[in-house]
Amino acid sequence: MNRKEAAALLGHCAAFDNRKPSEAAAIAWASALKDVPCDQDALDAVAAFYKTPPKDPDTKLWIQPHNVLTLRAKLRSARLENFQYEPIANETTAEYLARYRGQVQAIASGRFPAPTGRLQLEGGPHPNTQAGLEARGWQGSRTVPDEDATIPQPRLADTVRRPGPLGVVCPACSAELGRPCKGPVATAKHPLGKPLAKPHTARRRAAAGEPMVDPARLAAEEDRVREASRLALARIEAEQAEREAEAAAKQPSPSPVSESPAEQAIPDAEIVDEEPAGE
């Protein structure tokens, strides 16, 4: 790439990033890309660079010569992904190298279409090999039945069991495997019930292999506990009422207020009618 071609490439870059090409920039780019021609692959490399968004959205894309060199090489290598050399009969080493480089250059530049598929081996084994295998009991090309289609297989979830109470479905709240038990109160965050820190007792008994408690027996036990609590509360209230009554009986009644001796010694005042002076 000479200075004139580098200036043209910088003008193409300016269409993307609004840079201002200069004579010094053209000289620098021509020096960095002296082995790279200003062809369509170089222009496509610039377009590929600005087509890819940056990792940081606030960062402005600004292409450099090494970006052109790397992306152009990637574009050309992609065309050679399925390349296979096509030899000729009785070619010499020099002819092979010349033809190989010519084919690589023609496909990498895009002048010839790139191969669309990979070559692969075709056909079965050699007849002698197959006959020897069949003599030893090998049945060629036989269909192997699918055991999964004939024999019912258990589900993977049924064969793998998590240890602890979370390894079984909760009989109380129907919590699934691996999920915590749910409480009876629903909230806006937990509409199906708030998760409990500890599993239900029935779930722990089921995980331990213990027999399940009869619901009728469990209800009778709850009624017995409620009745015992009611009787205990009534006894406490009766004892408290009895203590209050005894305290009220022991409290002395208030005596009438009597006058002190000093108040009794004060004589009653006499009312004297004053006559007007001069009568």
C-alpha cells in the first residue's frame, strides 16, 4: 500500500468515524501497511470493524492499521476453511508449490468460490476384510434394537434422590422435590405460601422412613392439647380471682374522722350586735 492508497483507505475510514485525514497520517498508514494492498478485503475489514459494537457503549470506535491487518486476514482465512489442494499427475515439487500457492491466493482473494463442504471417505470395508469379519461371527449392517423403546426405563428423577427431607414430596403442603415447605399464609411476594425454614414434621418422618401419623389420631391429639390448655387457663383464672378476694377481705375498713383535742378546746365565737355610737 502506497501513500495514495493509504489516503484513499483513510478517506473510507473517515466515512465511519469522521476523522480528518492528513498527509502525515497517509504516510504513517502506508508505512504500517506496506505489505497489504488497498483492495476490497481491506475496505471490508474497515466495515467489519465498525459493524462490531464496542464493549463499552461510551467508547468511540477508532480503527488503527493493525485492526485492518487482523480483520483482513480473518476474512481471507474464512474462505480457506474447507480448502483442499487439487494436484495433477506427476508434478514436481516446484510445480506443487506454485500450484498450491496459486490456489490458496485465488480462493483467499475471492476470485474463485470457496469450497462449501469437507471431503470425506465413502464406501464400505474391503470385500476381503468384510469376509474375514463375517467368518468370525460379525454381522455386517445389522440393525441393533433400541432397548429404550422396548424396555420401560425409569425416569432420571426417580433414580436420583436428594438426601434429607427435601428429597421427598411433602405430605403436608405438597412441596416438590428440592423445594422448601410452604406456610399456610400467602403474601404478595409468596402467593403460594411463605417458605419455611424447617420442613414439616410429616416430611421429616417420610424422609426417615417412619410411618405416617393417622390424621384422625393427630386431630384427637390436637383436641386433647386444646382441652388441657383450656382447663389450665380456667384454673389459673380461678386461683387469681380467689387471691384477689382474700386480699380484699384482709384490707381494713376506713374509720370516721374525729376531731383533735386542740380543735375541741377552741370555744365557739359569740356574735355581738354593735350599737351605733351616740345613742
